[in-house]
Amino acid sequence: MHKNYLRPTLALVGGFGLLAACPPGTGTTTETDTDNTGTETSTTEAPDTTQAPTSEPPTTTTTTTTGPTTTEGPTTDTTTTTTTTTGEADGPLCVALGGKDGVAELVTAAVGGVLLDDKINAYFLNSDVDGGNLSTCLNKQLGALAECGGVVYDCQDMKAAHTGLGISALDFADFAADFSTALDAHQANHPELGDADKDTILSALTDMESDIVEDAESNLTVYQRVGRKPAIRTLIGASGEVGSFLDNVALDPAINGFFGAADYARLNTCLTRQVGGIDGPSKYGLEVDAPAPADPGVGAGNPCKTMLESHEGLLDSNDNTGIDITDFGALVGDLVTAMNTAMVAQPDQDAILAALGAMCEDIVVLESKNDCPTAQKLEVVEATAIGGMVIDEIYDGTFDTMYCHDLEVPDDPINFVRDIQVTLGINHNWVGDVTVKLVSPEDKILTLVSRPGLVDMNDDGSGCCGDSANLSKDFPITFKDGAGNTAEDLGKVLANTNQIICKDDNIDPCEWSPNPGSGPGMNFGDFFGDTATGTWRLCVADSNINDAGVVDSIKLSINRVKYDPMP
């Protein structure tokens, strides 16, 4: 056995990276025909032009076999002519395997065993895997190792073919075990294949492990840590499989009305592929016609549906309603219970739940989509150390008489306003002089506070005098809808003019609901459904003598959502 054949043929494990390892058009096809005289002619088609031609011209060999001599007749000579286009004879190992046909038989059996092995078949049961090239390359690999005449391995080397697949030591060991099983069965049909021959093949396979395995400890991904496809399939389970996710769902009155007609075998396969595709080899939606009993309920013509397609129009048989965010929460809870039962580690639970959370928008009905974690975000735009002077006694109801600071809210696909809060840090010695307004990019105005303690008939700065308490930048005030205090009462309980709001009145948190007084607007709900992107302005004014102020900080917090809340 020539040592130079061993290295490339270790790509017997190349099934993991079959698409990269086996470029199209490099296959060699062997056909065997029998003519009318009973002579077998073996013809090997030349590979395409991407492969270098053989260096030796075709030759014809004649083998003469002399039959036994009997006393009843003359000696009979039988001559068989075999034409071999390669000009190379099969080596002893190739002959022991049964020639090229025997190699193909072994490869077919090994691939069949792998496709039925849930521990590793997730690498193969995807429609972007070229099964024809897989068989071609494996035939070449084994044929080259066995020194079958003219067979050359010209697929990718194993390091390049398997980079990025995340194959673990356990994956490799299971593939090798499946191949060894196929080899044992092949030996039973080809007794001329000795144990030493099998050792040669398996040693070559083992030597390639370092080029194929990227996850030596079998723990670099959620897929590996959870226990690969068999453990995921058990975690998903089915109705009646106690402790599994789907059994929890079937027993949950909050959501089991959605699953009365469920095909649990198909549901298990699709959900297993979904979880197995988080960072593992499964590719959801690329299902194939797998050999039974692998991946039941799906096929090339019946792939797993997208989340939007599978949940659109789905109704709860108990109340005839669609899936809302509460239902989705119940689904998540049932999955968490199943993962706890299966003792899935918390970081892996978090990764699985993050993947499920990303599907929320496609699962729930329109009115619940903005409650999905991926359909909302909190945008915070903040300015500090502003030093904005609020000029004393000039406010007349116009923005020209106010100090205004612009806040730029960036563009984002999640762009509708659901809620807003404003936090203002300001030094001012007479809160009853202060008016604060927020202006949206659409020029919509909300008065957050208008001279607390003063019944102002007009929004023009007239009248005297409002509450005398002080505002300090060290105790910033937050305006938000639903706060426990109204902005009209800022400083109301403080009798001393030197006392500071939210310090000396012990109001904590320092939160106040907007009170426009005689100014425009009602509350932050005025901006509900508006566009968040653009320039927002916060303006502050003073309406009476002797108490100017300085704006130190402004924080604008916008709860943004993806879908128009007012369609």
C-alpha cells in the first residue's frame, strides 16, 4: 500500500463538508455491460475538462483461463478480453473490497447509515447538500485509498472543506462508528476483505480527525452543549411525552386550543430543526426526503413553513381569537419549564429563548406585534453640562422668549412613538415662574408644566407668582404619563422658599405627570404613533422678575415601536 494514498482518502469523513469538498463535474462514472457473448466490458468515462488527463494511453489486456481437463472431452480454453481505459490495474485492497463496484456499495451503505443516525444526520439532511457529489467524492476517496485503477481524489482537502462547520469530536466519532458498521457488513458479503484491510481504512479515517474536528471538547455551541439533535428532539417531545415542551403545551389550557389538530411528529421535526439551527447544522426550511424514520412529517415537497405562514390565521378553539402576546408568553413559559426539566444550562436557555423571541413578530397577531422584543426599543438622547441661560421675565408665550435645546433622534426602522419621558436638570429659585415645553419633529407642542401654583388664564407669562420652591440640577425632575404627582404641584408642600423640590419634600422617585395649564397639549399620548426620528426641542422660559435659571441637562427617552400603533 502506497503511503501517499492515505492522506487524501481520510476525506472519507468529507460528508460533513461535502458541498465544498466535492465541486460539480468532478465525478467518474463506472458502467458494466454484458454483450451477447457473455463477455463483460467495463468502461470508465473520463472526467470533464477540469481534470487533468491520464498520462498513459488506454491499453488492452487479455487474460486466458484454461478450464479443467476431463476424461470425457478435450481441454477447453476460455478467453476473456477486458478493456480498461485507465491502463491501471486495481490494487489488492480494491480487489478485496470488490473492485470499484464494491467501493460504491460500501459508500452507499455508509451514507445510508449516516442519514439514519440522528446524532450526525443534521449535517446532511438539508436541501443545499449535494448528495450526488457526496457519493462521488467518497467513492474517489475510498477508491484512491484502495488503489483502484485510475481513481484519483480531486475534491477539496479536508481542512478547507470542514472549516466553519463546527464539527465536534463526538460528531467525528459517531461518523467513524457508522462507517465501521458499514465496513463490518461489507466484510460479511466480501470475506476476502480481511481485518487488516479494515484497519488500514479505519486508521486512515482516524488520522484525519485533526483536520475535520473544530470542537475538540464538544462544547463550543448550544447545539453541542444541549446534546445535539437527539437531546433536542427529546426536549421538544410530543403530546404524552411527559416533561417535554409539546406535552407542556398540550396540557396548558392557556394555549392548547391552538394545537388541537397538530401533527406532533411533523411539529417535533420542525421545532427540532429550528433549535438545531441556532448555531448547529440544521437548516430550517431546507428539508429533504429523508429515509424513514429520520425527520418524519417533512420532505422536499413538504418543508417546514415559515413562522408567518404557519401561524397566520391560527385561532384558539377555546375562544376563537388569534395568538396575542399573552399566548406567546405562555408558550415561552412552557418551553422554559421543559428546558429546566432537561437541565439545560441558563446561558443555553437564554440563547434558545432569544431565537424564539426573534420569531415573535411572525407568530402573534398585528395588534400584539409591537409587544415583541424585536419590535421595540428604548431610544435615549441626552445632553449634559448644557449651561443654557433661561432669561428672567421675558416669556410672552412665544418660542423666541424661551431657551430651547435641540435633541437629534436618529433614524431607525423601529420608528413610531409609543411613549416618551423627559428628564430636566435645572437650577432655578422660583418654580412658579417656570414653563417647559416639548416640540416634536412634526411641530406638535406639549406643555410639560406651566408655572406651578399659579392659576394662569393665558399662556403668555402674565400674572404672579406661583410656587416659590427651588429646582436643582442635582435633583432632576422627570415628566412621564402616569406619574404619582402632577407637575402643577411641584413645590406645593414646601413652605420655605429656599427648599429644593425632590430633596426637601422627600419625593422619590422625582416623577411628575405633565400638566399643561393654559399651554398647548395634554400629555405624552399626544405623540403616540408619531415619527420618532428627527429634531426634538425642549424649551424653558421664566415669567417673573429676579429669578433667572440655568438648564444643565436634558434626557429624552422614547419608547419606539416598529408597527404603526394607530393603523
